[in-house]
Amino acid sequence: MTADTQTIIKRDAPKTLNDHNLFDVEIEKLAEGMVLYEKRPAKRRDGSVADGLFNAWISFNNPKQYNSYTTDMTKATILAFRKASLDRSVNTVVFTGVGNKAFSTGGNTEEYSEYYAGNPQEYRQYLRLFNDMVSAILGCDKPVIGRVNGMRIGGGQEIGMACDFTIAQDLANFGQAGPKHGSAAIGGATDFLPVMIGCEQAFVSGTLCEPFSAHKACRLGIAADVAPALKIDGKFVANPTVILDQMFDEYGRVIHGEFKTGDEFAAGKKMIAEGEIDLSLLDEKVEAICAKLLETFPECTLKSVEELRKPKLEAWNRNKENARAWLALNMMNEARTGFRAFNRGNKEIGREIDFVELRQALAQGVPWTEELIESLMPGAQIAAE
């Protein structure tokens, strides 16, 4: 900062500043520390520190449950985005998760299964908080970068798509999970996906629930960039489970970014297990975006961000309340069943119900009873035998 600028600040800056926060709160004291708020020094593009300016890092800190968010975490996240939004010294918000396994896999299925299942009136109140969390991201007065440190699935994908930029480590997977686990992807995905990747690919993601790679996410336009994360013998290598050396197959279909299959996929998984995951290149890319945003006019940048958010924001505001009502009522049947199955299941017996048996029962007019739900649980067939 030049001496002239310092003189102007001392002369013209107000002696006291109004505080526009509703109340002062340390984010880390909420939700048992499962949401972290950190101000990191902002840097120019040449790497030098911009004194007095920061980037706010908001991080889910629930890695044991793949950074799934509880009710308390949702409340803390709303407050964290409001805090960053009103902090005059904050340049950019970085939204991420702790660890290298998951950005977030969505709502906490243990809480969904044990508390909200069968209680639509309670889930409706929770969904007010969820909607406010999405709106807090979309309405943040600073650009928001989603730092995708691992899986971004289900509700995690939805809050991730609310961010302005997505930068991912290339081992991360993206996708929706609702129809496989008793829900619909109406917490933002059905609003954002058609805008971001087109209607046809939105149908593929929103209904088939098949995860896709970070490289495919970048190709589809749902991520701005990817960074290598796997190190083998101290050297960064690209995700070995994904096709990256070929754009088209023999029939002209695009296969770049698709997962390998069979022995090639298994070999890639083995390579990942034996390697080291290092997110330093991901952090470099995130810092580079922050630095580029720093060296712009702040109000012009914010206005540009607000305008560019409009397609997502308009779709979200048009549908969020209707979605909230439906999701609450759905907790009486399919969500009640799907979340319970996921929470009770495991790798051996699976985490999904027998969908064919459910459809067969409903085709005969069988009502949703506790007995029907229990008969569909993972492992129920084995137990019956």
C-alpha cells in the first residue's frame, strides 16, 4: 500500500463501522465444531500477501460421515456465509470439506433415519434451514468457490452447484442419489442441472443416479477445472480409473472422462490405494482464482456475480417452497424406507432396498405399512431364508 493511500485511509475512513451481523458468533463453537470458519490472507497473482484482506474458508468438518451435514451444521453454515458476506475484509469465500474423501455426501442419513423418518412436520422445519443454506450461498456478497476435495454426491452436489466456481481434485466423483435412496433431487439439482449441463444430461444425472468423474464434470460444464491429486513415487499422476487419453470410441461417442471398466478399473483402484493423495495442486488452483478475483473492482465483480447467478437463482426461488412441502410429506413412505435402508445397510448386504419387490407390492395395491418397509430392508431376504 502506498503512503498516499495510507494517508487517505487514516483521514477518510470512519472512526467506527456499523456491525450488520444479527449477532456475533464464533462458528467453531456451533455444531460441535463440525463447521469451520477461517480467514486466510489474500494474495495477489504474484503471490505477495495483500495486507488486511482475506479469503474466508468455510469447511464441513465431519469426515467420518463423509462430511454429511446435520441440522446443527446447516445452521452454522448459514451463519458462516452471512459472516463472510458482511466482512469488509473478505475477498472470496472458499467452501470445502475436511479430508480428501468427500466434499459432502448430503444430509446426514443417520439423523434422517433415526429422527426425521416418519416425522414430516419435523423434516419440514429442517428443510427451512436447508433452503436457507442454499440461499445463503446463492446470495453471498462475495464470489464463492467450491473446493471439491472428494465426493460431491446427493445434497452435497446440490449445495456445491450453488457455488459460483467449482475446482475439483480429479479423484472426486459427482452425482445425485435421491431416487436410489428414497428422495428426489429437488434440493437444487433439478433447478441447477438443466441450466448448467442441459436438459438431457440433467435427466441422466437426476434419475439414474450414476456417479461421474471430475473430468466428466469439467467436460459437461459443472466444474471449472480439475487438479491431479494422486502421487505415485512422489510424482502426480492423473486419475487412473478414468479414460483420459481418448476423446471418442470407435463409434464416435465421447468417452473422455468416463470410468474405465473391468480389469482396467480394478487396476486403477489398486493404484489409488497404493498411492498418496496430495491436494496441494487443488489449493494452488483455488488460490489462483481468489487472486484473479482480488485484482478486480469489487462492486463490478459482485454485480457480475449477481447477474450470472440469476438463471440458477430464479429456478431455485420458483421451486424451493413446493419442493420443501413434497420432501416433508415423502418422509412418510419412500424417504422413510430409503434412509433407513442406507443407515442400516453395509458393504456386504448393500444399502438399497429391493426396488422390484416394492414395485410388485405397490402394483397389487399394498399400503405403506411398517411391515412392508421392514420386508424391503437390505438383508431381509437373507434373514427370511
